[in-house]
Amino acid sequence: MTTKLHLAADRRCRPIARHTTCGQRADCTGFTQVMAAIRIPRRVGRPRTRPGHVLADKAYSSKAIRSHLRRRGIKATIPIKADQAANRRKKGSRGGRPPTFDRERYKQRNTAERAFNKLKQFRAVATRYDKRDYMYQATVDIATMKIWLRDLAQDRRDTA
């Protein structure tokens, strides 16, 4: 009945990877698919598939996601859920060291929210008129292309 759109965005609020899941599924289920879809082009050579840093909200604060990021050598700024912190305190010294959290860097997470807002400016993305998932994904792709093209046109105006 509903859909969740998982999104990775760059610092300029442009979507770079996306994945859709059912609305009732947990947020963390779409994380690995979004990370696998990231392709950051370079001038020469293969595209980069590993971002330098990940900023995510509490929904992505799980042991599996943190270990996935550690294995790939990606730094993460993800706040800890209250129940996770309580369980760690309850275990005492066996609970381990809490993950680091940089409040100043976390303030930059609004770029993801702004990227969602840019996508939702397209009514078909915001209201989801499409019945089939592949049609909705195509709608999101077209909106993403328009966002990227607008940004490139803005760059040309700024340099001229």
C-alpha cells in the first residue's frame, strides 16, 4: 500500500543512489542496496563506489550496518537509539565502547532531507500515482535527471 524511498545524496543535495521498499518494512533493509548502487564518476578510470563518509538517522543505527561500513572502510556518523544505549549500559564493561558521534558533522545530514524535498517538488514522486514499482522508480529517475540537469545549468550560469 505504501512505499519507502531510500536515498543517497551528495553534498549538493543531488540524489546519487536510490532504492524502494514496502512502506511497512524497516528502514535498515534498504541500506545495503543503496550503498551498492552508489557510482560516483571520475574524470579518468572507474567510478568510485565507496563514499568517504555516511550520515544517517537513528533508523540506520544497527550493528549490521555499522559493521558493513567498517568492513568497507567508510566513516559513519549515526546517532545511537535510546534502547541500544540502555542495553549497552546494562551490560556494563561487557557492553563495549559506544560508537563515536560527531554532532557538528551530523548537522550536515540535512542535505539528504533537502534532496528528498527536491524530489518531492515533482508531484508524481510526492503523491505516487504509479501503481507498479518499476514505474515509480522510473518516475524517480526522471526527477533525478531533471535535478542533475538543473544543477549543471546553474553551474554554467555561475561560471559565465
